[in-house]
Amino acid sequence: MTKYVIEGGNPLYGNIEISGAKNAAVAILPAALLVDGPCRIENIPQISDVTLILQILRELGASVRTINRTTVEIDCSSVRNQPVPYELARKIRASYYLIGALLGRFGKAEVPPPGGCDLGGRPIDQHIKGFVAMGAQVEVQGGMIRARAKEGRLTGGPVYLDMVSVGATMNIMLSAVRAAGNTVIENAAKEPHIVDLANFLNSMGADIMGAGTDVIKIRGVDRLHGGSYSIIPDQIEAGTYMAAVTAAGGEVLIRNVIPKHLDCITAKLAEMGAEIEEHDDAVLVRRTGPIHRTNIKTMPYPGFPTDMQAQIAAALCLAQGTSVITEGVWDNRYRYVDELRRMGAQIQVDGKVAVIEGVDHLTGAPVRACDLRAGAAMIIAGLAARGRTEVDHIYHIERGYEDIVRKLSAVGADIRLVHEPDEETQKTPQVG
Ligand code: EPZ
């Protein structure tokens, strides 16, 4: 078993460099399937979700060349249209982008239903609604989602999303860029990674307007050409370290960020007593006084991101007074609360609302990373707690945070990656 062992109580001082955005990378890499010719993609985060997508692209016949630690060149010229391997696709949520990308390229896609963090029901009906509006037939058969354009190529059309969905907005964009005619997505999501995907596709010859607003217009083109593109910095990774400094105290310069993307997070942390200075591509976070209570409701961008909910909750456990969090996106994103309670947190959950009574201190304990952001919250709580915290199930964290142990150690955290033999392995006698 592999786990993180944290000795809490050290304030954090120094610099942290933010990696490329996970939720942009996991859409932009499949988007390379739509491009005729090599595309060079820079600022790719080194996380296991990215490794998996690159592995899937290779299985489909793409040439993937590593240029350096954060840059790959992908050439999908000789990709074959074949079913996406079940064992790989089911491990990540973002495998759903392969449906849009393969449909857009070949007019046909066969992809297993996606996996990813367990946050309650995660339907993809809005993605399918979009494909159908563009003339696809979609069915689930033998554990595979099978989508096929009736005329061999999708035809653009109007798509109205019933709810704001990041995945549906990006997937419909992917399927529409090479469709015949125009597609208009209404009630589109506006997250920075949506703009990033549109910028990537436009730099390869697509014609997308309005990304970042709730109406996106896509004029279909016959082909996309190769090119070079750099992925935006990860807003949530940056926010996670900002929350860590707020919880543990100290002063850290968080570099390679777009401060505008952090506005909603910065505003809340400032309410909580952090001092935040914005620079061109960095933010300085300092917290020396007490943590103040606040209320938070998660919402689609530019609202407060659901992907920061657990990390902020960890910091609010140590605030003076009572804070209320309302989860506005997912049905079940409080599974981490039981783990924080093991550290002495006082949190009551009723449906989508969590009430946190601030306590004087948390005490280190063995805890589990229930999902990616819940895992980040455990680390934040561990950094701020008295004594030793051991976080297991860390594969969830490695899906989305590049080098988290190295980045935190560099600012003075006492955190180590520890490998322990499984109990089962220990019990099994070694033979021959
Ligand atoms: C993306 O998930 C992110 N994942 C999530 O990040 C993030 O929490 C979420 O967007 C919201 O920001 C990736 O980008 C890979 P949605 P996605 O479609 O696209 C409902 C993280 O921690 N809905 O915006 O799956 C849905 O149930 C992860 O990095 C439908 O009902 O989210 C939810 O309540 C976790 N039908 C809401 O909409 C649909 O067809 C928003 O989901 C689609 C969504």
C-alpha cells in the first residue's frame, strides 16, 4: 500500500509552480484525434489521467512522441476507428470526450461508459442529446456506447443544454468542429477549460465563437491542420495550494497562474482572513491571523467551483465560528466529511448542505482519500493538524495533482510518500 504520511503543524513558506490544467488536458488530448497532422501540446500535467488518455490514443494507433517532461507531439493520421479499450476507458471520466472526437473524425464511435470520481449520479444524457441533435444515432449495447452519424458525417444544428454541463459543452464542441454546417450550443458552460479547448481547436483551423459565454457558435470545417498549443495553468491545483496556505498559515508565491481564473477562490479566501496579492502570472497568499468563518455555495463558473469545495471545507474546520457550505453541482460530494471527523472536525451534513463548527485544532489520524479533491482536503487538514496524518487511497490524488509531495515539501511541509507491503502480501509465504 502506498500512502502519504504528514507531520502537521508547519506553516508553509516559499514558491509553488502550478502545472497545466487537468480538465483542459483531458479534453485537448482527445481533440488531437480531429487534427490531420502532428500537433504539439505543451504544459501537459504529469498526472495519471493524462497517462491513461495518451495510452488510449496509442492503442487507437496515434503516434505520441514525448518532446520533454510537459510537451508531447501527437499525430493521429493513422488512427483506426476501433472500439476504445474497456479496461482503460472505465478508469477515467474524461474518456467520454473520445465519443465526441471519434464521432467528429469518423462519423462513428464505440466507447465504454466513463469512470471517474464517485460524486453521485453522473449521467451523460446531455452529451447524447447534442450528438442526436447533430444527426447521430446513439445506443448502449453490450456495455458500450455506440454512436453513428446517420449520413456518415454529423450535421450541425441547435443544441439547448437542460443544465450547465462542462463535459457536454466540450463534447458537443468536439463533435461539431468537423460537422457539416453550423452548431449553436445554448446554456453552455463557461469554465476556463472550455475556452482553452476552443482556443486549441481554433488554432488548428476550427471556427468556434463565443466560448466563455453561454452561447457557443461552431461553423463546421472540413479539416483541421497541425500546430502547436500550450495548455492553461490549473485553476483548481492553484486554489488547492491557496487553501493549504490558508489552513496551515505562512506565505507562498503561487506561480504560473492566470489570476483572473482564481477570482472566485481568491474572494472567499480573503473573506476567511488570507491576504492575497495578485501579480501578472502569480498570486502571493499569506495567512498569519485567525481564520474567519464564511458561507459558500458551489456553482458553475464564474461561481465558486465544486472542485474546491472539500479543500475549503478542510480550512473552515479551523475557522472561528460556524460556516455553511451548499453543494450546487453534485448530489454526493460530502463523502470526505467522515474522514475529517476522525481528525476532530465538527461537521453536520443534511443533503446538499454542510454546517461546519470551527474547532481550535485538528488532530492527525489515518484517513482515506475518497476521491481526487477529497484527497486534497485530507492533505490540507493533515498539514494544519497536530500530529501525524496518514492518507491512503492516494491513487485518487495522483489522478489530478502533479508531484504534490515534492511541491509541498519545497515550501516546508513535512509530507512523505511511504510504500508499505500489503498485509496480504506479508501473510503469503514466499515459495520457490
Ligand atoms: C467536469 O465533470 C469535471 N470533470 C469535474 O471535475 C467537475 O466537478 C465538473 O465538470 C463541474 O465543474 C472533468 O472535466 C473531467 P458536468 P463533468 O457535466 O463534465 C449534471 C474534478 O475534481 N449532468 O459539468 O462530468 C451532473 O450530474 C472533477 O476535477 C447531467 O445531468 O460535470 C452534474 O450534476 C470531478 N447530465 C452537473 O450536470 C449530463 O449529461 C454538472 O456536471 C451531464 C451533466
